[in-house]
Amino acid sequence: MINSKSQTADIRWVVSSYSNDHGGDCVEVALAGTPGIAVRDTKDRTGGTARVSAQAWTAFLGAATTGGFAPADAS
């Protein structure tokens, strides 16, 4: 987890295409050197930032786009 503004000052963030002016659960991502991808909450840009490897990010996107995550148990 990255919390320092100095660690993210030079990163070019890209807002999710699903973000809008109505709130919601949106993220921003950026290429961030090693380990590869930085992710943060669009609604809390000063909060923590997570970094994951490019391989982990690719696996996450693959699972997210193919329904690889089971829905939360509603019971």
C-alpha cells in the first residue's frame, strides 16, 4: 500500500470508463513502474493506493470480464 503523495505524484492516473458524476464504486489505474499497476478509489484520491504486478492485474481483469467472481452470498 502506498500512502505518500510523493510516491504517486508523477503517476498519470486514468479514470474508469464506468465512472460518472453520480458517485458509485469507481477506481483509477495507472502504470507505476515496479510492480506495475497502481489502483486507487476515485472518491478518495488521498486515501491508500494499492500496487499490483501487471500479471496480477491482467488476471483480475480476465476474471472480472468473464464472470469469474462469484456474487456475494445474499443470505
